[in-house]
Amino acid sequence: MDVVAFTMNYSHTANNLMNYFPKEIVFGLFSSFLLFACSPSSEKSIAQEEERPNIILISADDLGWSDLGCYGSEVHTPHLDSLAQNGMRFTSFYNTSKCFPSRASLLTGVYAQDCGYSKTHTNKISNAVTLGEVLQEAGYRTYWSGKHHGKENPYERGFHHYYGLKDGACNHFNPGLQREGEPAPAQKRNDRAWCIDSAMYQPYTPEAQDFYTTDYFTNYALTYLDEAKDQQQPFFLYLAYTAPHDPLMAWPEDIKKYEGKYDEGYEAIRKKRYQKQQELGLISDRHTLSQPSFDAWSSLSEEEKKEESRKMEVYAAMIDRMDQNIGRLLSRLRAHELDKNTIIFFVSDNGASAEVVNLQSDDDEAEIGTMARWVSLGENWANVSNTPFRYYKNYSYEGGINTPFIAYWPEQIESGSFSDQPGHLVDFMATLVDVAQAEYPASYQGEQITPMRGQSLLPALAGQTIERKAPIYWQWSRGRAMRWNEWKLVKQGLDREWDLYHIENDPTETNNMAETYPEIVHELDSMYQQWWSQYEELAQASK
């Protein structure tokens, strides 16, 4: 090995890391690598590899900003709450407001517009590399269990193992064909594609009677941890749950925990969440509770109240079950003595969803929460789930794009800390490149690669300030937005005028200042148009 080259390379890395973490930690890390470089053996020992942390990235699907206990909810989420209490919670971390663009941004470190995922998930990822490809090149074992929402099998895009739903949404108890002795599973389509490593199944009809997506995504993740403990490499695990995306389906024992909890209605639950968020220190006086968009509970019939309560009971049960499974994951980490050297991130792909699916084939007589009935959360409860923000999934206002984000890193992140610094899913690539001492390529397998759009979150994780080099941009469907320093420009509808919010002082977007500061609107609009003009074909198509 060329020790001089090795030393120069890791000196650069060490200098970068010392910008964020105590020099004693970085010096110890650097020294262990230097000893390895000078060793006559070319084999990497487990002890040496353990200097680079393992990484677990967990995503939820259609989870609202206030749906976890540590973000104000009444839902029982002790394991995620523990990660938050011993780590950091972000209050201004962003997704794209829609499932597949968010997942593409998270996976590639570029905007969905850069990699062909801004309008459809039926393309191959183009001009981009995945986290799996970059981390695999850096010597990590790479695993993925859960939802992809894309065309390609992740096994072919840098992951040593993949198990999960390649498509978007499915029946949680049976994504495939009707099984003997069971009702027909409610679903939009029964040919959702699933992959187990290189094999693809379409339809995928699980044989196990205890099949439930959240449980089985975790089952496979646990087998990956069992494999990882015997490897002489650090690992990266991406665990992408489909909960609590509709259809609202959960195990009866989980639903039972929440019976009657939502009988008091939308307004009461929203006010309680807002008060709890204040008590937790999650929000400040700047977070004015936005105007509600739900119906008055008193305007509902008794039958409607019963159905609405049941929907939220099942939704809560789905989140509860996800947290239980995260607890299983944490327990297995401890059992394998991997917990002390593992970073864990948790995010949602968009805000809670107001979309409603109505299936003609649905069994309206079946109880909400069971395999035979597809029910969606709906606009009223979605407004509650996104407390204190406005709107929901598909919108570029905060209720659509602001995600709960928990970062946990033992002895590195201050316990119980908060960060209001803005970040985006595209930042994960830059962050993991830093953490893994990886290299982000200019080209990959003969294809030119888009430069990373995000920035490393390491300064924020160390309690320091991130000076963003460029605005954060959004474009999905009829929504547009950009955030630059203390300002946010946003609109929903191509024929609408821009709203302008001083987002630092008004994080819930209650005071539109566009008429007060037209010059700022003009300046930010010019920046947005310049960004959007990069994607000329998309820009023309949207006119």
C-alpha cells in the first residue's frame, strides 16, 4: 500500500471531520487507519472496520409530522421516542411531498428532476448513483428491506440483499391473490411486484398466514443484521416501511389499544398535540397553530363519528406496530453488540395523506382495518396528523413537505437536542459519503453522474450551523416552493401567485408577506426560474 497516498487521503478526511467533532475522536479514528496502512497484512480486522459506523436509515410512508409521541402524538411509540430523547429531532427537515420523488431523492442525493423521477416511477434511475452503490464501493455491506416505488430491482443497484415491494402501495395482509379460507384482499391491483434478491414475483402471494408488511420487512432486516455481525465490514441498512400508508389495516390487538381514544374528535386531538409539542420544546411561540381545515366534529352523524374514530384507531395501530418492529431491530442490534457503533436516521417520505381511494370491488361490509376493506385516512385526520402545519401530502406547504426527522448516534449527538436548521432528503448522500469516508463518483458504469445536490448534515448533528450553498427547491404536480435563508416562496397551482413567508419567524405559514415585500418575491422567483430552466423538457410540459 502507498502509505503517503493513504496518509494524504485520510488527512483530508480527518480535517473535514474535525470541523464537526472533537479532535480527540477524529485523531483516534485517523490513528487506527494509519496503523492499518502500515501493517504488512492486507486483511481488514473487525476492530479496524468498526471505526467506521454502521448506518441504519428508516423511512415511514405517509406519516404526519405530529404522528410520533416525540413529535406530539398520543400514539404509543416508545422506541422512536427513546431514539429522539437520546438523539436529535429536526423541525425543518424536508421531503418532496410525494412518495416516489422523495424516495428517489433520498436514494440518490439529487433532486427527482435530476434522475428521471419527478413525474413517474416507471423509469430507470438515470444520471445518478444510489446510496447502496456508493457505500458498497466504500466497503460496506448494503441491505434494503421494504418499499422501493421504482422500476429497477434494488438488488441490481448496489444492494447485497433486497426484500420488499418494488411498487407503491399494497394490501398489508396479502398483496397478491386470494388465499384459501380467507376473504379476497382489497387492493387496487393484485399484481404488485415484489423482489427477494434477484427474483421478482408478480403477483406476490405470501404463504404465511401471519404475513403483515411491517412485520415481514423487519423479519428480513433482522436476518440481514444476523449476517452483518459475522462480516468484517460495516453495514448500511435501509428499512423502508409502507406504514401508515393506506389501506388502513392492522392487527386486532394493536387496534384494541386505541379503542375510544379518538371519540372526542379532530379539534380536541389537534389541540392536545399542539400543547404537547410546546411542552416537549419541539416548537416555540413562533409556531402559531394554523387554521384548521377539518369538518366540525359536531356536524358529523353518530355513524360518521364512529367510522372516523375507527379510521384513526387503525392508523394509530399501524404506527404503533411500526414502532414495535423498530424495537425488535434495536434489540437485535444490542444482542449482536452493534448498537454502540451504529447511526440511526428516521424520516417520513411526505406529510400525512388526504388522498382517498375508493374501490368498486371493496367489501363495504368488512370492518375497517381488515384485509377485505381498503380505507384511507382522509383530509380531516390528515390535517390533525400534520399539526401544527397547513395542508398535506402533494402540497408544497409545510404540511406536505416537512418530515419528522430523528438522528441518533451514541456519544456523538447530544441527547435530547433539537435542530431547526433546514435540510432535505438529498442531504443523506452527502452525509453518508462523509460518515463512510466514501467517494461520490463523477461517472458510474459509463454514465455521467449528476453532482450531489445536498450538503452533509454532520455540522448540524454536532450542534453547529450549516451554511447552505444553495436554496432548497420543490416541484411536484401543481406545487412549487423554494427556501433560501429565512424566506420561503410557495404556491399550489400553476396559475397562482407566489406566497412569501418569513419561515424562520413564521414556520407554520400563517402570514403571507408577498404584497409587503414584492422585491423579495421577484428575487426569489428569478432564482426559482433559473433552477427550473435546467429541466427544460419538464418546464415546457408543465406550461
